[in-house]
Amino acid sequence: MRMAKATLRFYAELNDFLPPGRRQRDLTQPFAAPAPVRHLIELAGVPHTEVEVILLDGESVDLETLVGDGQRLAVYPVFESFDARPLLRLRPAPLRTPRFLADAHLGALARRLRLLGFDTRWLNDLGDAGLVTLARREGRILLTRDRRLLMRRELTHGCFIRPVAPQKQLACLLERLQLCPEIAPFTRCTLCNGLLEERRPAQVQSLVPPRVRASQEAFWQCQDCKRLYWRGSHWQAMCRRIQALCPDWAPGSRDPGS
């Protein structure tokens, strides 16, 4: 049986998923026609969650559009400056309130996102199918370094984390999703993701060391795990790291620390 062939061209950072010799050029992809756009894109090694706009012979299409022999696909990531409003975007709607689910290998990134106030779940005991189901059920963006996980058909919102170092992972995610206007540092527990509530010194005096009671006047407690927070010795350093990521942010006088 003769295989059909389509021409694919990936743009911008989508080339990071391709072998060096296949980047920034037209690719010929053999396939059994007809096949959905999603199949051809992922045959090349690019997760569909990283794609925002697809042109098939110049026409904007979705992931399930069938491709025939001799057709051409142009595949684009999320646009930052190009006006893509007239084109068909692949996700039915953006997640207006960013909520995240980090896979088992991204625990450090999850803690940093919680520090910035983002609702971020991290589970190391779910398989791939469980992660995808949870992300869909709770409307979360799945964060992973496993491109195969992002290729699962039922997943709608995911993000491939390219850097290895957690702080670089955080910076990359903030930039890609333009999250700095959304941050609310020191409002979530970095341990369990619960929300923090302010406590009076008298309410927690039996729970903190004497030196802390003597030097601190404001405390915060996680609603879920009951962990206590205060503006400890690392608070200023954490504030500087946040400002390095999001220069427009300034700490408030009542922000907790740890």
C-alpha cells in the first residue's frame, strides 16, 4: 500500500521538540491517509498541547481535521506579538484563573508556584492517566517534562517545562504564560497548597518558639495542614527573588514569610 506524504513546517520554539537536523525546515511526513492533523504533528514528536494555531494549505484548522496526500501543514506555538484572532485557536477557551497540576518530577516547581500564590497540586502517586483525568476534572494546566504525557488526546491544557533547574523552570513558566500580573505571594502554604489565614499572637503563642514570639507580631496559618508562617530571616531574600522574576511586584507590610 502506497503511503501518503504531507509537508510539515514547525515554527519558533516548537522546533525544540525536533532533532537538530529537522529544525527550521520543511519536513516530509509519510502517513496512512486520511489522518487527523493531531496524528501528523505528534508523529513528528511535538505534543499537541504546545500548539496554538495550525494552517492546512493556508486555512486555519483544528486538531481533528483530516489531512490527505500532498497537503501542507504550518504549525505555530502560542503567539506573543502576532495577531492570531482571525485564526482558529485549538483550545476552546483559556483558563482565566491559572491553576496547575505538576507531575511527580516537578515538586520543587510546585512549591515555588505556591509561594507566588498559584493553586498548584503535586502528586507523585498517580499514573499518566490519573494526572490527565485530574487536570481535566479540576481545570488545571498539566506541567511536565514528559512530552508523551502531553500527547494524550484527552488532555486540553498542558505545558512542557524545558529547563531542568527549578528556578529557571519558574521563570520560563511566568514568561510563557505571562503570569506576573496574577501573582499573590505568601497567600498559600508551600507544603500543602492550602490558603493562609492571619492569626493574632495570642492565638499561636503556644505553637511557636519563645524567640519567635519575642520578635514577631504577625502570624499566618494554613487552613488545611495548620503550618504556621511568619516573616522570618529568609523573608527578605524571598522577596528579592520574587522581584527579580516580577519587577513590578512590591511586598506588603502584612505579607507572611516562613
